[in-house]
Amino acid sequence: MTWILIASALAVYVAWNLGANDVANSMGTSVGSGAISLRQALAIAGVLEFAGAVLLGRRVVGTLASGVVNPDRFIETPTTLLIGMVSVLLTCGLWLSLATRLSLPVASSHAVVGAIAGFGWTASGFYAVHWSLLGQISLTWLVTPLVSGAIAAGFYSLLRRWILQSALPLQQAYEWLPWLSLLLVSVFGLIVLPALQPAFAINNTLPPHTVALAVGAIATVGIAVMASRPVPSMMTNPGGAIDTAEAAIAKFANPVEQILARFQLLSACFVAFAHGSNDVGNAVAPLTTIVNLTQPGSAEGDVLPLWILLLGAAGIVGGLAVWGGRVIATIGEGILTLQPSSGFCAELATAATVLMASRAGLPVSTSHALVGAVVGIGLSQRSAVVHWGVVHQIGLAWVGTIPLCGGLSALIFVGLRWLEG
């Protein structure tokens, strides 16, 4: 019980820092473009991060909990694995805390994978680490920003050609509203719904009321956030175009951006759900391993306990609320000046990329996907100014995370083993 309490406190610490850094990544484009406020970002993250973790997070948690290090190497010494996972939690929390203070949007997946590999190698030798899986995960980290950037650039180029640069952009925007809505629903449905089928299977151990609650939360938050920012409609009021334009110009450069801001609210919901399905496992996977080791009758492959998800969700929301502003500014403003149109495209590309990885059980980086999407949009705009110095700084932080966290985790593991006697 003592180890569970220690690990739970550390998991909250990691989740807090994950909220301050990684969740701020996912909300940065929406807040940076002005489509949502920080309070709305908190509401979206608080509910949809949890929903994504409940419905799609199990595969990624399984990969991190038992895939990076071979658990068979620790059958006779379970305490070694337990201490190792505690060192992973402490390493990730410290690194994310430092990165947040420096306003660097690092990848929590880099931190946790590097930390697990570091302690595993130290505790049980080179072959304790599944290097082939680690290579596969590393490859996805390289591919993620390229895929997300290509999707975002292509979609933004179409949006700019058919709407933003047309002769009648406001009229074109209203004509394209149904198609944009269909695109959002299709991307979410094609990727997520097939993966939700096991949740409704008779032999599945996830309680049906939990699934219903999570699905209902997605719809509720989307409707509530959309309703909190009403925009007059041209379709119901012949003079609404003038009123809409005047209201939009007060906040954005043109009325089309005001319309697209409403779609960015939904795309922000998708990114939060996608982040929950993938990156939340970085905080709770080590705790899950510790609980399974210390609880009698626990077996590998057990469903992630609901109380662990609640613990992670509470830490994430708290971290975003208290410390998230620093990283939000870096993603939302530091790389490229964003409008709702470009932010919407970046978030749609990010959500699609991360959700596909979650279905495959691969712990990719949401920050990789989002930074790649923002840079891709910047490259598609010849007049846009991409701040490559910021991108370079972020890239160095990404590359340095794995060896730094691996080494730190090994040192902490050796120290804990010495204290444990």
C-alpha cells in the first residue's frame, strides 16, 4: 500500500506537469488564434482528455507498461520493477517541470520511453529492453510531424484557395459550412468509432455506464462550448451578414475567421480527445504496473482502473490551469502567427494523426504532430514568417529528452535501490 500511495502522488505530479506542458501543446493553437479562452480550454481538456483515455487509451498504456521493458526479466524480482516504475514517474515529473519553466513544449512520450529504457537497462542488462519496439516508436516520432504537417498544409491550401482567397469569401464560407462539418465528423468517425467496438462487446470488462458517460461527455462539451460563443447567422437573418461582419472584425481580421473560429472549437475538442487517448498513458502507465504488481490477483492485461484515470485527469487540469500559459504561448504564438483558419487545419491534422497512432497502440507525441502541422501551414504560406529559431529550440529539446531521461532514470533507480537496502 505504501508503494501505491507514493506512486499515486508521483503520478499526479507527472499528470500535473503533463497538463502544464503536453495539454498546453494541444490547446495552444486554439488559444493562440483567439478561438477559445483559457477557461474554455480547461473545460475541454478536463472532460475530453478523460474520455479519450477511457475509450482509446488502453492500448498505449499496455505498450508503455509492458512493451518497452520485458516484464519476464523481473518475475523473480518484482520489487525491482516496482522501484523502476517509481523512478520513471519521478524522472518524467522532474523533466516536464523543468521544460515547462523554460517554456519548451517537449514530448512526454519521449520522457517516459527513455526513462523506462534507462532503468530497464540498468536493472537487468541490455536485453531487458525491447529495442525493436523502441526503434518502431522512435520511427513514429520522426514520421508524426511529417504526416501531420503534410495533412495540415494540404487542407489549409484547399481552404485558402476555395474560401479565403475567393472573390466572395464570406459567401463561400457559408456554402462550405456543411462540407467542413462533414469532414470533421468523418475524420472522427472513421478513426474512432471502429476502435470503440470492443468497448461495447459483451465480454469486455469496461463498464457500459462508463462508456456511455464518456461518449456523452464528448457531445455535451462540444455543444456547450459551441453554444458559449453564438454567432449571428446569415441564413436566418437577411441583414445578418453585416452584423456578423461587424462582430467578427472586432476580434479577427475578417468575418470568415469568425465563422471558422466556431469550427476550431470542435477541432480543439478532437485534439483533446486524441491527446487523452495517447499521451495520458505517459502519466498512468507506470502507476498501473505498480498496482498490478502489488494487488493480489492482478494479471497482465487488466483494464486500467477508473480511479487511476480520475487521478490523472485531476492532475492534468490542475497543471494546465496553473502553469499551462507558458507553453501555450510558445505553440500558439512563438512559431507562427495563427488565425482560426490555420489553427483549425493544424488541429484537424494533429487529431487525425494522433488518433491513428492510438488505434495502433503507438505512444506518439502530440507536440510533434502539432508543431509539424503549424510548420506545415507556415511553409504553405509564402508570405508567412516561420520562426525557425523557436522550431530549432523545440527540436533540440525533443532530441535531448530521451538520453537525459534515460540517464536520470538510471541514477534515480540506483539511488532508490540503495535506500531500499
